[in-house]
Amino acid sequence: MDFRYVSAGSSRSHTTRFFSFVPGSAWNTLLAVKLGSPADLWKPLRGAADALLSVVFPTPCRICRQPLSTAGRVPVCSACLDSLRRIRGAVCPQCGRPQPPVVAPARLCHGCARGVYHFDLARSFALYDDAMVRLLTLLKYEPVAPLGAWFAAQIEQVIRAEPALGEVDFIVPVPLDRRRFRERGYNQAELIAQPLARQLGRPLARDLLVRLRSRPPRLKLSQRERWETVRGAFHAPAGPRVDTSRILLVDDVLTSGATLDACARALRSAGAAAVHAVTVARVLPRWESPVSGTTSGGI
Ligand SMILES: [Zn+2]
Ligand SMILES: [Zn+2]
């Protein structure tokens, strides 16, 4: 997988960033050469720099612990990133739930047919399998901004395939409540939403949605508990910005869809005209899920 995805939106190249991490006049000289050189002259040096980096600074992949062989900013190897199971094929036209290949044309899933969700469209990048669990756990306990940017680049591709998702006025990360935000120091959904907003050229709006309380600190919740714990957990202050606006919510995981539904309800009661949602991962019901354990992510 190409780590240059990560540098989308940045004027600094892959290799320039690498050398900027390394102190010393020799590197600075090489950096000066790079800035004034044609790209083709630099290519062999970049390969050599990657090889040198893996020997001098053998940073292991944060997932599989194998040494990283390229000087990317995402601390995860390309094999681990490539192992993620991107959602392709038929999905529910509203909530994006994957459907068996025999379902053609795609039709509303059971929940959407009953009008369960208050968001208009939701899509996810990949399935919530074991590799994804470890990547999102990394993002939850450490603010690894380059990984958030990598996820944003994947979500941008999802939006390209479903352009209505990107026709919005604001990008809104699903917020943490104030206590959880203070404890963690950052919101992992915002690590994804911020670079996504930059890539889409839309403003990030943190203040349109407030979380009044967190989910209970239990790993395993029943479907009913998932819906009950988020009922009324979000509030969108009414005002001219949210009134008749179109919103794209961003979160890490879609499990039952209850969190995104609660956010959409709050934004709609404040006057939002449309609420779409994108997540990095999507949990499938146990009988069709590739994950053996329980989910500890979103609701
Ligand atoms: Zn790895
Ligand atoms: Zn659906």
C-alpha cells in the first residue's frame, strides 16, 4: 500500500518529512539538495533513505511488530493495512450494510425498511475485523494523527463512489462528553474528521453537536442497551448555522447505528436539512461477522 496517501493535502513530500525528523547538518544538506533537484534525480536517494532508516531506526509496525521497511508516517506496515477488508459490492442503499452477493439490485435492509434511522445515508470503509480492531484501538489510546489521515483518505474514496455523502455544508466528528475528552485529551473521531474536512474542502464544525453523557464502561452491550444508552445523549444547539444545513458525521465504528441515529436526531431537531454519516469500520451481526470477540468501539 502506498504511504503517500498520508501526505494528501500536504506540500511536504514523503522524503522531506523523513529528513526533517533527523537532526544533523548532513541531512540538512541532503534536504537542500532535494528542494532544488528534479524528482527523477531524487528517486534512487529516497529508496536508499528508506532502507537506511529501517536499519538505523528499526521502528516496528505497531500491529504485527515487524520492522517497517519504508519511511512512512503511519506506524503500521503495508501488509497490515492491506489486510483490511474494504466493503465492496451490494450494500443497503441507506445505512450501507453489506448484503449477500445474491441480493441484486441492492435493497433496504430490514432496519431501514422499518425507518429505524434518522440519518439519510451512511457508509463505512471496511469491516470491523481483528486487524481493524487493533488499528482503531491504537487510535483510541494514542493520538496517531497520520493514521487518522490515512483513514480519512480511505473514506474520501468511499465518498467518491457515493458523491451525495460529500455534498454537505459541515463535517462534524461524533463528540466525546466533556469528562471523557478531558481524560483522553483528544477525540479520535476528530483525528479522522479534520483531515477529511481538509480533503473535501468543507469546514469542520465541532460546536454543532454536544455529547451530554458517555456510554457505560462495559465492553458488551445488548442491542437494546446500545439504543437505550445513547437515547438523548447528544444535543445540537439550535442556531442559524445548523438550520437547513447539510451535515456529514464522522465516527470510527458503526455497530448498531444507534450513536449515529442519536446524533442525527439531535441535528435534525435543531433544523438540519440532511445528515449523512461515514465511519472507518462497520460491525456486522454476530452470525455474519468476521470478528469472534465483542466490540468495544462505537454503538
Ligand atoms: Zn504490520
Ligand atoms: Zn440499512
